[in-house]
Amino acid sequence: MPARKNPLSAWGLQCTTQKYVLGMTLDDISRETNLSRIYISKAINGGDVSDDAVEAISKVLKVDPKLSRLRPRPERTAG
């Protein structure tokens, strides 16, 4: 399987983990945040979204929103 073009941030990885731990779907998060599933997915996958969206998603998934400010490490290349 090829590597992701853009690795998940610490926040995105934690959100993904919590989504499974809590048994939540994007629909569930969407209902609780009034954000679209597409926007939530964009946020979790590292897209440019508002701080309010990060806060809302973080609250529902019980994730520290400060993690969204951390950038993933660049992948190492062989050679």
C-alpha cells in the first residue's frame, strides 16, 4: 500500500483513533457539531478548516485541540 501523500497530524491521528474507540461515525460527529461529514473528514485529514471546527470536533471526540497545531514529521526517504 502506498504511503499517504500527507501524513495525519497528531490531532488527526488522535481523532481517528477516538472515533473508533467511541464507536462514532462521521454522521454521528456531524449531528453533534452541525458540520458536514465532508468538512469533518477534511479537518481530520489535515485540510484547512476553522479553529471553531477543530474545537467542536475535539469536544465531541474528547481530543486536545492543541494537537492540531503540531505538524507531522516529514517521511524519511531511503537513500
